[in-house]
Amino acid sequence: MIMSVEGLTVEKALQVGVTLEEGAFRLYTDAQGKVNNPGSKQLLKELAADEAKHREYFVNALKDPRKVMNASSMADLKKVVDLKVSDPLRQEPLNSDASYQDILIFAAKSEKLAYEFYSALTKEFNAHPVGKMWATFAQIELGHKLRIEKEYDDVVLRDN
């Protein structure tokens, strides 16, 4: 379910972004302790590092909103393909005995939610200087979803 962005200020949107990125960071950090495969651990470590950078970007933008007004430092990303591998899968709440499969499904669904949120902000702030920044973050989150879905395909579906 997509979060409503109507009427959000840039500041409030950035605060929600901080919360989303903190949650994703914790998810990927905690999940590293649940996997043995070195490639899977590395993927989770890289995703956690990305989310920490996103959080830091938003926190700095909250301190000085002019920083997001000049989104030229944000790289122009190519459109990311959405494999939609996880879209029909059922998401279960995570608990301490969650399997790696459960974690990947939860993570993919979380990245999709972040993508949808940032995409909605892109439309809401289309005429505002931060519109491009939100579009960039939407593509980054969709890229995370793609990486997670490839991992799901490589690890979970291969083993079943």
C-alpha cells in the first residue's frame, strides 16, 4: 500500500525518508547474522551501507534544506527494470526465527514501498527543485529491489 504524500512538506518528506532508510538499514544489518553464504552477506552489507548513506543524505538535507534544492550532485540513473518476482509473494511479519527467504521477501516488499513513496513524491514535487532528487531515490530503491529479487532467484528458487 502506497503512503499518501499529498500535502507533505519537503521537511516532512525528508523525515519519512530518514525513517524508511533507518528501517532498511536495520533490516539488512540484522539479516547479515542470519546467512552463511559469503555472497549473500556481502549483498546485505552493501545494501545496509547504501541505506546508511541515504539516511545521512536526508539528515543533512534536514539540517540545510538548500542542499536538496541543488540536486545536480545526484547522478542521472538509467531506468531500472522491475522483475516483479516478489510482487505476488506473501509478506509475513519478521520475527527472530525468520528464514532467509522470509527476509528477502520482506526486504523486496520494503524496497517496493520506498520506490512507490519516492515516485509519489516525484509527482507531488514535480515543479519543485527536489523533484529530481525524489526520482533519483525512487530508481535507487527499485535497483535495490532488483538486486534482492535476483538474490531470491539465485538462492531461494535454486534451492527449491
